[in-house]
Amino acid sequence: MRLPFSPEQASSLAPEVDNLYLYLVALTFFFTSLIFILIVIFSVKYRRRHEDEEPAPNHLSVWLEISWSVIPFIIAMTIFFWGTVLFFKQFSPPANADEIFVVGKQWMWKIQHPEGRREINELHLPVGRAVRLKMTSEDVIHSFYIPAFRAKMDVVPGRYTEQWFLPTKAGRYHLFCAEYCGTNHSRMTGWVTVMEPEDYEKWLENKQASDLPVETSGAQLFKKHRCDTCHTPSPTALGPRLAYGTHVTLADGRKVLADEKFLRESIVLPAAKITAGYSPIMPTYQGQISEEEIMQIIQYIKTMDPNAAETPPSVPAAVIKLGNDTVDSAQTQQPGMDAGPGIVEAASDGTSLSQQ
Amino acid sequence: MSDAAPKNYLNVSSTVASWLLTLDHKRIAILYLISVTIFFFIGGAFAVAIRLELLTPPGDFFLSETYNRMFTMHGIVMVFFFLIPSIPAVLGNFLLPIMIGAKDLAFPRINLGSWYVYVIGGAFTVTAIVMGGVDTGWTFYTPYSSTYSNSAVTLTALGVFITGFSSIMTGLNFVVTVHKMRAPGMTWFRMPLFVWAMYATSLIMLLGTPVIAITILLVFAERALGFGIFDPALGGDPVLFQHLFWFYSHPAVYIMILPSMGVISEIIAAFSRKKIFGYKFIAASSMAIAILGFLVWGHHMFVTSQSMYAGMVFSFISFLVAIPSAIKVFNWTATLYKGSISFQTPMLYAFGFIGLFTIGGLTGLFLSAMAIDVHVHDTYFVVAHFHYIMVGGAIMGYLGGLHYWWPKMTGKLYPEGLSKLSAGIVFIGFNLTFFPQFLAGYMGMPRRYHMYSPEFQVLNVMSSCGASILALGYLLPLAYFLWSLKFGRDAGPNPWGARGLEWEISSPPSPHNFDETPTGIEDPYNYGVHKYGVPKEHK
């Protein structure tokens, strides 16, 4: 049910959020009226009739106190469970969601579709297909807010955040920056256009020649910035092998997951985490590569096969421990050889990216 | 006044030095009253300008830069220089020692010092306003505040930092006073609920304020000295700031609302001539709010990339903290039952408080429910919610308290009809200003927007009309309070027929409150007790 003074319900979860909202509005109305009516009744009935009136004290009723503590608590818990279950839905994207890349900067939204088409302050989406936004900021914190989808997520510099939704209704909806970001915050707005799938396909095709698929751009950048000089699968490589989603042992003994945040940090602040066995020789690319380009490079790195073994098994340079069922672990496992450079271990969970 | 009449704290001496160097808690309360009133009207002027600009969707009167500075200064002035000190430093300072039968606070010099610290902090902030102001929002979110903003962040932050020490000094003074200065026979459960509320508030001030001080120093270190703490470009974490900021600033909401709840407990008892219903439950709920309030900061950060599981815990505790507030509202309402209710001005404010706080509290549940918060976070829904708590709650309580104790503080009565009228104007103006903002928020209007989409205009026009009514409602008390100082009738020691130690001494009180330490202390709300006996507890 859609209440007056609420935006269009244009995503799969919007009606569910509105139902919870309706429940809360009803509770608010009930309790406010209850208190109001009691005050009015008492005020009329027990108004002071002469100046020196002094009524008898009320007896304290412990049961009354307990009941008006326990009943609100139970009601609060119903809201808590409903709100929490729905929230987990709001932030658990389906596995088949299409990925779209969003970069916020003062004061615009830069968006790229995986097939390559770019847009600014506009987001085109097909009806009926779940999409997942991978977002970051070039400067301050922004927040990507689409009221018609009841969806919002902060866009934070230095990390990737995500949100997803499934548009259900074609139309044009507001896109707002919701986190105050400086002078023209109120102009950091745009439109989300939800289209029928066939219109969307046509729209995607209508792109500039330079709008290459994201991984393709990433591969070009990888070469252009000479990443491939050091990051090769060769055992004598100067840089560690790039293996997305694996665990990396650092020089100080810690193990970290090679996720997008780690890869991004390794590009802009390479000295922050040094892989065990390698020297901190990588220069920083901060200021030389834009956030979009970093996203493209990471997408390219994700396509790399972590086991593209040019590594002779006898060399301990790249011992790979596998816990991943997609690869035969017996082949490359080398028991007893640890602390070699570039030790990687396949991640057992792919979920750790969201909501960090 | 004849020479034979005993001197009171106001006329005991009249030199400027006798005020500026006074160690009397009552005179320090008056110094605070004057200074917080000045800041209230500075903050209010910014609000008027904001509402004027938002009459139409495009920018009409101000540049975005100016608009952003105005809402920032409105927030900073109102939160740090009005709401936080208002009830504790004015009413608390004046009443706390009297209510527990003491001649002064434990540390009179620290008390005076706190006012000077407050004034110095205020001077920094006023200087920052004159030098162009700040545009970070009162929340100072990094890395905008620490790296990107070109406004007077450092100066303002220093102002807030310095003023924090005045809170700490007041809190310390109150805690020690309550522990050590109670008159013989003034047991913990004979303390008025206002004292309990002050005690709970003081604990938050003592424990929370150092955290905001450290946080501000860290912003300063990054901005002025280039230490990488919050800016990711320097290897920092911008979200860390939000954790630190809200660790103080959420409890700070309770610094603003708990004292008001204390005031309301006093007013409801006095104007229904009833022992407050569930005294121990109200006292305990103040303490529960003070403690739980420190554990809910993450509910400001559900969509800040905080872990979902952390969000779940913060959401749960936020629902818990609603319960003690509900208990208070039910107990206040039950106190009216079989009472002798009179509708003098303070009681009208108390009724207004209960209504607005109920709505403010219940809309807090919307924001604690994570799924709804995702949609309404950083919209006008949040703006409406916290104004229902801070203006509808805290300021209604403050005005109610001022009207209740004004005759005690000055010895004068203000005009009853006019003050009732202005209470009505405040209530109507408030609802007209802030209720439409709930609707605009759910429709999706983000907060801190200088320009907005045309579909929000009707609601914004209503809000701006309400604000002008509200402004009138705030100017009237200023006028008739000042009028009453010269022309008001003498109040006598107890114009309301209320109980409590403060009503047993003269109005205005003598410099040392009590000529002799009060004895035979009874329950602070023993209405009807002498006539009908002590009420029993029903199981």
C-alpha cells in the first residue's frame, strides 16, 4: 500500500519498506492518541475546582509499571525484527545482479555500465533486472539516494561500498546526493531512468567509441601504466602475483584478503601493506590514476586466473595453497614450504566485500 | 525596599564586579541565562534566514556557500551554545543546591570558571561567524571538514572544544554536590526528580565530553598539521570520525532532553498536586537512558558502510533506550489521574512537551528500524524528528521550567494571560514548522539542500509560515519576562502552592539560600500525604 506523501514505489523492496512504515505510522498514531485522550480526559475530570484542593496520593501499582514497560518492549521488538530482516534483504544482492560502477565527486555522479557506456548524473536501468552498484568517491563522503527505490548508501572515499535494487516500474526518478558534501551539495542531483529491457539494450548500444567494456579498459590501463612489468606470473617477478579473492601474507606476518579495497589501497598507497618476500619498490599512483580507472584495473585483475602457472613447481616463489573447489588443489600444493613470497590462499568466502 | 528588609541574592550588592566575580550559584545561573539567551537568538536568526530561503525551490536570497554556512552556524550555536548548557547551567545551577538543601554547589569557583570558559568558547565561535562562518554542518564530517572546506573550521572547532570544558566543569560540580552536599535527611530517594535528571545528565557530560574534545583535536591535527587520521588520501579513515563524533553526540542528545524530562516531572507534580507516579521508575529511567545512550551511536551510521551485524546491535539497543522514555511518558500521564489539575502556563508547556516528545520519541523508532532508516536517513524526516526532541522536547521543557521558577528567581510574576497565549503560539508554530518536514522527508527531500525539487514546495512553505509563528512565540516571553522585572507583581515565596525546598524559602532567595540547614526533610512530592497518609505499593 502506498501512503500519501510517499514517493513512487519503483523497486522490488519499496512496497516492503512502505508496509513497515505504515505499521510504524499506525503505532505512532495509536500511542499519540492514547496519551492525548488520557490527558484530555484527566484534565477535564480532575481539573482544580477550588484553590486549596489537595487530592489523596495515588497508590503505586508495580503491575502497571511492569505492564507499560513490557508491552512497549514487545512492540519495539516486533519493529526491530521486521526492520532488521528487511534491512538484510536490502543489502544482500542476488548473485546474478549486474554490476554498475559509480564514482562520486564534488559535485557530480559518474556512472559506467559494464558494457562500457558512461553517463553523468543519469542512471539508465532495465525493468526487472537486479543491479548492484559498486561505488566510491574521489573526494569527500557522498550518498547515493534514490527515494523511489527506498535505497541509499554512502559513497566513501578510500573504500568501495555497494547497494543493489531491482527496478520494477519504468519511469524517471530522482537521484539525490544525501550526505552533505560542500557548496553545491544540493546540485549533486540527477535522474534514474528505468526502461523496458529492449529499450535499455538499444540505449546501451548507443555509446561512444571510447566506451569500452570495463575489463578491456582495465587491461589497457594495466599495460599503459606498466603494471605488467613487475606483476607477472614469472617466479622472478619484482611484484607479487595478482590474485583476486585470495589471502595474502604480508611482510609483518598478517594475512589479508585480496579484495577490492586491498587492491585499491595497493595502487594508491602501495607502502601500506607489503606482501611478504617483496621489497617496497612500487611507486604510488595516487593522483595519477582516477577512481574510475582504478575500478577498471581491478575489474581486469578479477578476470586474471590466479593459477596461470608459469611457475615451475620446484621454485618456492609462489606457493599457492588452495581451499577453493573450483581448482584442483592437489596439483600445486607444496606442504612444508611456507613463508615464500607471494603466498596466496584462496578465500573461502566471497561475501566479505559487502558492508565492510 | 527598606533597609530593614533582608537582602536577597539580587540586591545584596549591585556593582558590575559583584556580578562578574560572584561565587553565588544563583548569580552564575543568571549570567548563564543572559548568555544562553543571546546565543538562542543568534541561532534563531539563522533559522529564520534558512526558512526564508526555503520558501521557493531555487536559491533566492543567498548563495549556496552562504546558505551552507547558515545552517551550520544554526546547528553549532543551538547545540553547543544553547541546548547543552540551557537547563543544566541556568535552572540546574540555580535550583540544584536549593533542592537538596545546600547553600551552594561544591565548587563555587569552578562554577564561575565554567561560565568564563563558556564565554571564551562562545567568543571564538562568534569570531568565526564574523570571519565568514563554517560550512561543514554541525557534524563536522571528515574528510570535508579536515581537508576540503575553505571556511573557518579551525576557529569554530576550537570554540566548541573550549566550551566542552565548561560542560565538564558543570557536570563535575553537580555530581560532587549531589553526592556530598545533601542536607541531613535528604536521602537519594527524597531528591526531586529534577535533581536525578541533573545527576544523570552530569554523568554524560563528564564521560562524553572528553571524547568530542579529543575528536576535535584530531580534526585540528589533520587540518592544521597534516596528520593522516581521517582523510583516506593521507591513509586515514573518514568513517572513524563518525564513530568518535557520535560516541559523544548521541549521548549529547540526552544531555539536552534529560534535564527537560526532570523539569516536566516537577511541573506535572506541582500542577496536579500529586505525588509523581512511579517516582523510582522515573529516576531509574533517567539513569538507564544515561547509560544506554552511550551504546547507540552506530544508529547514525546504518548506511555508512558499517557492518550489517554492528548495525543490528545498534538498532537493538536503540529500541531498548526507547523503553525508559515510554515509562516516563506513561508515569507523567498517570500522575494526572485523580489529581487537582490547574492550567497555568508551566503546565501548558508540560502538556506541550508530552505531546511533542511522544511524537519525537515514536518517530525515533522509525529511524532505529534499519530498513526505514535506509530511506529516510539524511532527509528532512531526520530533521523533523530531532527538532521534535530538541525543540519540542528540550526547549518546551526549558521554557516550562523558566515559567515555573521565574517567580522564584526574580520574585516577580509575569502576565498570566499573555504567557498562556504565547505557550499556545509556540505549540501551534512548532507543529506547523516541523510536522510537514516528516512528510517532505519520507517523500525523499534530502536535508542540507539549498535548492530543492518543486514538488516539495508546499510543505516547505507551510514550514516557513510555522517558523514565523514560532519566532513570535519565542519573542513574547522575552518581552514579558523583561517587563515583569520592573512591573510584575510580587510573587511571594510559593505562588503555585507547590512542594519542594525551593518553595519554602523567600523569592528571590537570600544569598545563602537557607538561614539554617533545613531539617525534617520529606518526600519532595508529599501532596495529600499529611491529610491522607503515605500511599501503599500495590502489587
